Amino acid sequence: MTRRRLKGDGSIFQRGDGRWCGKLTLQDGSIKRYYAASKRDVQLRLRAALKDVDDGLPIVKNEQLTVGQMLTQWLDMAVKPRVRASTLRGYESKVRIHILPALGTVRVSHLTPQRLQAFLNEKHRSGLSERTTGHLRDILRTALNDAAKWNLVARNVATLVDAPRVPEREVEGLSPKEARELLDAVKGDRLEALYSVALAVGLRQGEALGLRWDDGDLDAGTISVRRALQRIAGDYVFVDPKTKRSRRTIVLPAFAVTALKQHRKRQLEERLTAGEEWHDTGLVFTTADGQPLHYSTVTKGFQRLLRLAGLPRQRFHDLRHACASLLLAQGVQPRVAMELLGHSQLNTTMNIYSHVIQDARRDAAAKMDAVLA
């Protein structure tokens, strides 16, 4: 076996099987080995590694790591501890269905901006929406960013890739007239209070379905958002509110308090009717035998009522946007609306307000005209 150490190139030697090996000692004392069929190739790889060190780039210790292995490690170590179970399932689904079939066996060290851009372009051409394609890029960008912190990759190539432009979804909130028509349409429905409260204070669907009677003080006219209800693997579970600001106490309008009091009376009647079949969950909004409500059941019932009232098709979540729009239309300051809705940032509130702002600008111009003209 021949050994030779070249100045600045680490240690290079020929193995018993004829292959050449180069060793580089890293700052943390660990050894990085490079293999090649010729001494010249090993020298080139060592010199490239030393250049990366001089340029401030980390030395990747595992060049055999694949994108699939990296994402599996990332989901388990970085994502799972810090997101809701439903969010984790969404990440896992996109990784399994879209990323792994195309990139799973690719070595992370061989993943280039060109290859990643081609992957995203092909996904978009195949019919995947701009929003979902952009989310795939976001997943890879975040995963590679963490991988760089863990010294698994030398650079985050996803930051060099363009995501498809996502057209902003224009949310047309209910006008004050349409909102009153909706409240008329839901009168007498067993979930009248659910729709009324969601419209009045902009609760998220999970927050509304997770409300318990001990979260409210109807005499004081307040409710406290402390949890959200989610369905995970077929089971209903309570989770923490979406953000820190989502945990809040809300003052209810009088019509919403009245609706809740009527709902409580109706629920007591249903409890007597169900007898021993009643499930005592303590929830405000339940099925006729006290069990948690399924999201789709609520949405289908809501859209049926919209059709009967001749109102535009809406998601349940759009009641939250309608609430925000109605607040601005009544002159409520964005900061107050932000606190009521539980947004973590003011620009989130302003994005919902955007389609109403134009009317406010016209009103401001008319007022200036009245004063100065």
C-alpha cells in the first residue's frame, strides 16, 4: 500500500483494492473520506472540499443521503414536534404523493436548482395548482434549510428556484344586506347559533366546534377560545388554537348571545329525548345525541341554507372573511379586528380587508370633496 500526503490536500493513499482514498480532517475533529479510481480524481475532490471550506460552505458528511431519507428525517425531527397532527399529515401526504416518486432516490448532493425547477414545472404542467406546486417548493426549501443547519447539505438549492405565481383569491364577503338575509335564512335551524356566532365574531370552524359551555359566560356576553376540535385518524381530538393570539376572550353581540341561549335550551330538549344515548361531551355544538360535529356535515348544511336563501355559494370559513369585511364597513379599526379574529399579524387582517378598502377610499374622497370643493 502506497501512502503520500500532499500539502494542503489532506491525506491521500491507495487502498488494497486499487481505489484511491483521500481523508480530510474537519474542524470538529471528524474525518471526511473521498474515494475515486485515480489519485488525480481524489486530489480534485479534496481541493474542491477545501475550497468550500474557504468559501464558508459546510462539508457534507454523508454524500449518499437521498432526498427521501432527508425528508423522512426532517418530518420526524423538525416538523412533527412543532405542528398540529393535521398539518403533519398534510406535509406527509404531499411528500409521499408528489416529491418522493420524482426525487426520492436522488442524492441530496446531486440535487441542482435546474433539476428542482424542472420538477416543479412538470408538476404544474400536469395540472397541479399554482398554490400546491408552490407549497411543494416551500416544503423542500424549509427541509433543505434545516438540513443545512444539520450539515447534511452544503447549500439550499430550493432558494434558487422560482415557484409558480399564485393568483390571489378574491374573497367576496357578504354585504350587510346579505348577512341579514343569511341570519333570516338560518332562523329555526338547529345550528342557527353556530352560523350566527361564526358570522358575528369570525371564529374558525375548529374553534367554533371546539367550544364548550364552560368557555362562555352568557350573562356577561363573552366566550373564550381555548382549543379547537380536529378529526385525526377517525377520532375527534382537542388541539391548541392555531396561534398564540388565537387564544382570546370575545365580547359577543346581543343577537349572538340570544342565539346561544336559545341553542342551549334546544340542546337540553335533545338531551332529554336522547336519554341514555346522550354523549356528555360538554360541547356547545353537537349532533342530536351530543357527539362532536363533523366538518363536512356543517359545511353541507350551511351551503344548503345559502341555496335556499338565494345567496352566493360560500365555505364555512368565508363567514370569517365576511365578519372581517363587515367590521371594516362599520369603521372598526384593523387592530381591533385583528384581536377579535385572532390573527397573528396585522397584514393578515388587511389582506382580508383589501376588497372593501376601495369602497372606503371612494368614501374618503367624497368626504374630502365635500369639505374642499
